[in-house]
Amino acid sequence: MNMKETEFDSIRPYHKEEIPGALNRVLASPEFQKILDFLFPGEDHEKIKERITKAKSRREFHDNFMFRVISSIVDKTADELTFSGIDQLQKDQGYIFVANHRDIILDSSFLALGLVKHGMNACEITWGDNLMISPFVVDLGKVNGMITVFREGSPKEILRNSQVLSSYIRHSVTVRNQSVWIAQRKGRTKDGNDITDPSILKMLSLSGNAKPPDTLKGLRIIPVAISYEWEPCDIMKVRELFISQHTTYVKKKDEDLESIIGGVVTHKGRINITIGEPVEEQFDQLNTSVHHNLILEQVARLIDKQIHANYHLWPSNYLAYDWLENTKKFADKYDEETVRIFSERLKRLYETVDGSKKDLKNIFLRLYAYPVYNKER
């Protein structure tokens, strides 16, 4: 499906000429000062702002400021950030990174940091329009390469929006050699079970002229697994799942903002990002005699298989599995310090959420144990 580039205006990141004006608005925002206060206490904030005003492009903004921000988050809230498989990427190519999704902004930000260190451009990032909670977030996001995903509308509007998004991503990857990060399904994984929604692949297929899986060939789709030792916003996720078991869950007005802030400021322990292999190399395994939707489901399972296999299991995951299964199968994988931290997090959960401790504990343990179950399968 061919589209003019002007048809991408509703979803694309800012062009180069739009960036200086957006940065001026960002610098004038009270929210931006709060970011500086948290990440760079004691530094001369005027000098930081001066460096930002000199940025005339997305890459300059990344170099002058954004990657200092991401590195500062790692330094303040993580014990280490490691990458596996990134050396296999060709520096002059674009890819679609289909990733498991555990944190609203950090998953893609950490991957972008790794890509830049590898000598590539940062990936553009798909973001649901529900997360555009203020003009400040929109400006900061679009300066950083945010692609808007419109989630609501009539069936006709949803189809049209999906076609535009599909065409934009295909154009970015195959023409501009610009990589794009997209979550494997709508929203974050809240129960620990990382499963790819075939509708993501159906959207990507809309801009092709062939039938699945051929319509996905050339898009260089690569699964990415991000693994946190301590899950960002674990208590908030458990609270949502617990309430959803008993009634319809209704988000609070500022809940997305709370999740963004919570993900940034809480301790995450060790973090690993593993880049998989292009799924196209496994298309010969597919049964292509079935309906298109069933073919896309098979592709989704190929992505799942890599994400589950590449998920880096931490002591917290093994401990949760043993507690759930009432076993000591993985007792050599964790120590008393892991037990202490895990117990403290459970205690905070009980203090935060009013409900059955047994049910809360079960949801909490599954959040951490699911990657073990998936890898064992």
C-alpha cells in the first residue's frame, strides 16, 4: 500500500526543523525541571539547558542530553545493564524490534542506548495515544522518535490508522534504514507471561503486496527480550490484576504518569537485553496452506519462542518458581539476600493493597515465575 509521506504527519516523530521549537517548550516546562532535579542534583542546570538548546536534530538531542538521562537512570536505579546479540546487527540497516514489554518508557530507551553504543541510530518507538498525557510528554516523545499509535475509533478508522502505521514503519525500515521498536502486544506484560499478539503482525502486513508470511519478508523483524531482576512497578501491576479478578478495573486519572515515574525511580537490580535472530529465517517452518490469520499466529509463536529462550532468568525468578511450586528445585540459583529482598517487596505489597494475602502473593509470585515456566517449555 503506497502512501505519501504527508499522510504520516499524524503519527510521525518531529522533523528536524520542528525540533528547536519543541525543545524550547520542553525547557520551559515545570515537569522538565523535576527531571533535572532527580537525575542531576547538584549540577548546573543552566549549562545542561544550554547544551540542549544547541541541539538541532534528534541525534544531537540524544548526544547532548537524552543518553546522559538514560545512563543516569541506570546508574541510580540499576546494578548493571548488559546486552547480548547486539553485535550481529548490521549498522547500516533498519530493523523492527518486536519486544516483550515490562516498562512504559525504559524498555525501548535502554535498547536505544545499546544501539547508539553499537554505532547505530536510536530506534523510533511506537507509543499508544493514551500515553500522551500532556503537551510536555508529546513534545519530549516526538523529539525522541515517538510514533503515535491511535487505539480508538470506529472499525473503519482503526483499519485506516493501522494502514498508515504499517506503511510508516515499512517506509522507515526499508527506505530510511531506521529501526523501530514495537511491543509484542498492546500494553505492558503485567502477569509475567510474554506472549505476542498476532494482530501486531497483521498490522505490519497491511502495507505489503503479498500474502503472509511473504508480506513480512524484508521487514527484518527481530525478537528482543528484556529481563529485569526486579520488575518495574511490580506492586502496581499486582494491584491491577488483583482488583480485575473481583471487579472491572478503572485506571486512576494519573495512573500512567505514576507508572512512568515509578518505572524510572525504583530499583531494578540487573537488566539484560538480548537481541534474537530475524524470524524470516524460520519462515520455511510454517504451514502456509492455512488461513492467513493462522499463518500470522505461527509467526507470533516463532517470536515467543525466541523471547522465552532469550529471557535472562535472575535469582528472583527462580525463587518465585520454587515458592509457587513448594519445591527447592532451583535452590542453588538464589541466596538469603534474594529471599530478604523478595520478602520486603511482598510486605510492601500487603501494606499497599487491601486484600487476601494468599491471592496477592500468588499473583506476585507468578509475575516473577512465568519466565521460568516459559523457558522450561
